[in-house]
Amino acid sequence: MADKAPKAKFEYEPHPHITNRKKHREVNSDAILAGVGPKTLNQKIGFGITKRVGTMWAAYIFFAITLVSLPAVIMKGDPVLIVAWIAQTFLQLVLLPIIIVGQNIQAAAAEKRAVMTYEDAAAVLEEAIKIQKHLDHQDESLAHLITRLEEIETKLNKK
């Protein structure tokens, strides 16, 4: 009788990404985004202005500012001036912050989806590792059974 089952033929080698992933496992999205923020003075100024203009309060303030020139345009009664006021004053001033608010909402949703996708991938990876361990155990059991069957076959052939 053999005292040890033969080793499984399949050798599991983890993908290199697994090793790299373990190094970055504790990194959260806030830490990742911290390295993406503005670095130069111009970037900081642009970011600050965008952050303040991209609010609904800015849209309300800009709407109020557009109303200052509306009476003069209406009093002139010129359709070209009214269209110009709508296009150049109202739409540009009021829609700009509203569009930025919408983009911020979309960016937050995209970030949430990206984190969920990452967590899903991590879960699938963990499950794949568990499956691999299970398969390794089954390979060892099958190898042991094959050895036992070969021993029984040898004994039967000797008779």
C-alpha cells in the first residue's frame, strides 16, 4: 500500500494582479482622490471658483442678476435684444451653475458605481480563491482514490 497519495497535477499560481491588489487593499476612494486634487495656484483658484459657482445658490444669485437688465430689454421691445438677453445673459449665467451641479451629481454616482464594481471584483476574486482551494482538495482526494484503485487492480491481477 502506498502511504502517501500522489501530488495533484494542477499547480495554482495566483495572477500577479492579486499580489498588487493586496498592497492596495486598504486604500479607499478618498485617499485615491486626495492625490488627484489641485496642485498649482491656478488649479487651486480654478477649483475654488468651480466649487462655488457649481451650486444652486449661485444659480439663484445669477438669476437675480439677470433680472436687473430684463426691464430695460423689455422696454426697448426689440425681439433681437430679447433673444440676445435670453441667450447671452439668462441662459449663460443661470444654466452654467445648474450644469455644474448636474455634473457633480453624475460624478458622485460614477464614483459610487466604480467603488461597487471594485468591491464586486474583489468578492469574485475571493470566491475564485476559495473554489481553487476546494479543487485542490478534490484533486488530492481523487489522486488518493486512483492510487487505491491501482493497488486493488494490482492485487486482482495477481490472483
